[in-house]
Amino acid sequence: MKINTSLTPAKLRKKTARVFELAGRKIRAIDASWDSAKGTPVFTWKGKYTSRGWTEWTQGFQFGMAFLHFDATGDEEMLQLGRAKTVKYMASHVSHVGVHDHGFNNVSTYGNLRRLILEGKIAKEQGELDYTEIALKASGAVQAARYVKTAYTQPWSPVAGAAGVVPGGYVYSFNGPQSLFSDTIRSMRSLVVAHQLGHVLMGEGDKPINLLHRAVEHAATTARFNVFFGQGRDCYDVRGRVAHEGVFNRNDGQFRCSSTQQGYSPFTTWTRGAAWLICGYAEQLEYLDTVKGTDLDAMGGRRAVTDLFLETARATSDYYIDGYSSKDGVPYWDSMALNTHKLGDITKKNADPFNAHEPVDSSAAAIAAQGFLRLGTYLTAKGQKAAGSKYFQAGLTIANTLFDEPYLATEKKHQGLLLHSVYHRPNGWDYVPRGRQVPCGEACMWGDYHAVELALLIQRLAQGKYYTFF
């Protein structure tokens, strides 16, 4: 990526304002036309949102976007839309035991509503605050209960000489107890928000299970088995490379192999999976700053946990920036998919969403950009100004690209906001326009949500403020 060092949040004000203007139209268009009997809108097909049954993981983005739009613009209709639809549709997501997506669905809705109340953006009504907090407590506990142990009992760290954290268990994916997804790191915010609210998961024999500890343990296991650090783990061990999935033998808890559900192979990087890690670990680093050191003693101590989180965030971020991102900051859907070589050196030129070989994924870019801004802000606050500036400017560079055509959907009839995203390339779920060879021109609910969330974060930064759930 060619990082633009001259960008500032203030210089992107016109572009973020355009994002909010277009997002308002899209949110209203979807709300007016969507039939809830069809399930949840997931991604667009010929410009219209459609559903694809797999798991119900995108509804929180649909209604969470309304809260973000109100936050940015003060549009009261959006606030009321978010409130009404959260009450009507989101309760089942709070108690959904079959998914790893609570951070996506419930923090994006109940979490955003609670945040608006606590920030004074809306009048505090105690009953409304109470119900959001009950939902967030329950969601964090339900997500934490989807847990299995590994066979590993020794502390581990990617940092030489560090104390390390035991990769002793994980919150498993919808594939089943054998499956650890990289995506799930972003759902750890549901556990830590619940912990912040004083909640615990009650286990057998009334044993209280610490939600913070479970989140840290999951993060340690993800880093140990789904992220590579250039330390000779296998023949393809490149620092920052990410495997979408880790597979464990459930008879003995041993790690067996890397895998992927949506990437090209276990030995390439599915770029949206990497983006979830970039954003997820950066956000967890922010949360650690709110935690007492004694609360982390059982996990190896603050230094051990912070070292692991920070090195994981930096490794995955560096590989995005230097390893597979296009010059303008937008990656293709996988770092080395089958036909990527036909594109030439993808790092030396801007991404081409209309190419004939492999699709780009703008949603991965939007997710990663937020992570870069958070990581950069975190490092700068810790006195690491040069490193912090690198990541921060990378985030702004990506936003500058995404918040303009051909990525920003300006066509009124198109229900999507952020174009050229990919849902499931191996399964062929994405729309390929007539005359094209690969998917392009479509949007997805998580891409739209994260584009708006990225714009809100930049708007706050331009105002000398910040945006966080913690």
C-alpha cells in the first residue's frame, strides 16, 4: 500500500458527510422494501438486498447502521427506526446459542443504543438503559458458553521472552466444536462488555466463569493457531499470514490443521478474515486499558496479555499493508487465489474491481481501516508515534479510496452503500454481471455497516473526539 501521509480526519470531512448522506437513503430504501419473512438482508443481487440462509449474523448491522447514522447526523427518524427494530427483531439474537456472531449482532444494536445514552446523545430513560444492559449481559454469557478446551496448558506468546498466555480454549464457530474461526475475535467484545457490566457466566455447580478471562483465552488460542508470525511453524509461515479456521481433534483437544470456509486455501489469507483480526485485536487493546491489572493476573498478567494482543495486531496489519494490499489500500478477496498471478504485482497498482481474474473485497478494506485507526491511536497514546502514524495514515488512506467512486454507491436505485464486496467466492454466491468473469458492483450488510462506522470514527477524530464501546 502507498500510505498517504498528508491525509487528516479533517480533510475527509466532505467525504464522510457524503457517506452519511448516501447511507440515509440506503437505510430507508431497505426498510421500506424488505419483507421480514424472508429473513435478514445479507448482500445485494443486481442492486437489491437479498438473503442467503447460513446463519442469521447480519441483522445487527442492518439496525445498527440506523443508530450510527443518527449519531453522525442527528436524524431522529433513524434513532426511532433503530429502537423499534431492535425491540421487534433482536431478542432472538441475544439467546442464539448456535452462532459465534454475538459481537456483530448485539453490540451493534443494543451496544450502540446504550453508548448513545451514556454519551448523552439521547435522553437517559432508565428503563431503556436497563434493557440494553440486560441484553448485553445475556449475550456475552451466551456467547461465552459456546466454548471448548484445547489440550494446551503451557503459556505461549509470539513475543520472544514474554510470559505468554495459555491457549487453553476457544469459542467455537457454527461449524461445530472442532472449529475455531478468526472472525470470532470481533465477538469477544460481547464478552468484555458483559464483563464490564459486572456479569459472569454461571456454570455447573453454580461456578462463576469470568467473561474477561474467557475472551483473553479465546484471543490467545486464535493467535496461537490461526495467525502466523514468521517463526518457522510450517513451510508457508509468513509473518502476519492468517488462516481462516483452526481445526481441533475433539477427542483430545489437539490442534490438527488449518482450514478455510471462505478463503482460497488454508495456506493463503482470506482477507476479510484477516480484517476481522486487525479490527478485533485493536479494539481489545483499547478495552485492556480500562481493566485493572489484577483482573489479568490469572491470565499471565497485563504485560503478557498486552504483548500477545499487540504483536498479533501488528503482524496482521503489517502483512495487509506490505504483503497483499493494492496500492490504494483495497485488497482482493484472498491474498493468493487461483488467478491472482494473472493480475501481475497487485501491490504495485490500484485495485481493479472490474478485472477478469479475481474479485476485490471492499468490505475487508472497511473493516481493516477501522482497525488501523484504532491501532494507530493506541500506539501513539503509548508514545510509539512513528508506528502509530503508520497505521493511522493507512486507515485514512483506505477510507479516502473507499469513500469515493467506484466504491461508494451513488446510484439511487442501488440499495447498497459500499460496492465491490464479496460474500462467499468459493461457493459462487456473489452476483457476476453479464459480460464479466468475476463478481463486482454489489454490496453486503457488514460492508455497509463498517463503512458507516469508519466514517463515524473519522468524523469523531476530526472533532478531537473518539468512538468506542469501552
